[in-house]
Amino acid sequence: MIYEVRTYRLQPRGVPEFIKVFGKAYEKRRNLSKLSAFFHTEIGMLNEVIHIWPYKDANERQKKRHRSISDKKYGWPPKVMHLQENMKSEIFYPAPFTPEFPKGKLGPIFEWREYQIIPGMINEVYKNWAKALPEREKLSPLVMAMHTDSGELNKFVHIWSYKSLNHRAEVRAEAAAAGIWPPHGRRETLQVQTNKIVIPSNFSPLQ
């Protein structure tokens, strides 16, 4: 399984229109391939939308993307180019302990954390995480952990769901106080850490 993560930066105040037009077009496109999730940013870099597409492999991705554009019955891509200022596409492999995106209501608040990992250290990161996750997930679920295969390399993304921003603060404080998170291991596996809070659209399979 691979995931294509497409991140678009839009014009200020362009998110509502983008979601409306994209969502309408997706009603047809979903007959060819379905999203794993669709988010827009609430805290962090604003005016961003993130859509995540699952594929078996790169070959399936190429075939379905070609078909979605060449076959007019899918009405793809949506007519949103006038709202877009920047587009980025990255291919991710999921961590062994999160092979697939879940569906249903887990949020409605999701924290998207991006870590730049020292080259060659992702396996050690996963090893440390696998040990610590069972206790951490008793407090709130890990939605997805994945690393890049193309695009910006050595990027590690993990997504967490919370009931509210207060719930996030409470969980993180409890995990730190109990010494169960962050995972134990060498700090030098990490170079840069960033995060943002994202909200799902009404057509996102993950809510």
C-alpha cells in the first residue's frame, strides 16, 4: 500500500469554495478510487488542503490517475485552479503498525506532525515507536504513521485524533507525566519537528 498526499496552498479565504467544488467533483471520482482523508488546516500554515489517496502501488496510481483525467465521466480534475497558489505531491509508505487509514469518526480534531529524520534512521524510529505505542494509544489513537518514498525525503508524518484541543492538551500532559511518551530512543534520529491542526471535510472518510 502507498499513499499519495497532495497538499495545496490556496488563496486566502479560498478553502470553502475549494472544498465545495472538490467535494462535488469527488462524487464521480470516488467511483474510480476513494480518498483516505481530506483535511484543511485550522492551526499552522493556513489556507492549506490535504487530500490523501490510497493505491496498491505506483502502477495502480498511474493507471487510475490517467483514467480519471482521460474519461470524461469522472469530471476530473475539479475546476479549482484559480484558487491554487502551490501544489505538492508526495508518496508515503505506512509504518508496519498502521498499514491502513481508519474510517469513521475519530476526531474531529486531528494533529498532523511532520518530523525530518536523519537519513537511514527511520527503522530505528519505528522500532522505538512500536514499543511505546500500546501504552500511548490507551490515551488517544494514532491514526497513521508513514514516511516518504518520493517528494521531500526522510519525512516522517504521524496523525493523531482528539475530541478537542483541550483533550489534546490533557492527553499530551498525561503521557509526558507518566513517562510513556515520547518514545524512548536516541534523540539524534530527529532533525526538524513541525505540527499543524487539521479538520476533516464533510466528504472525508475519516472524520
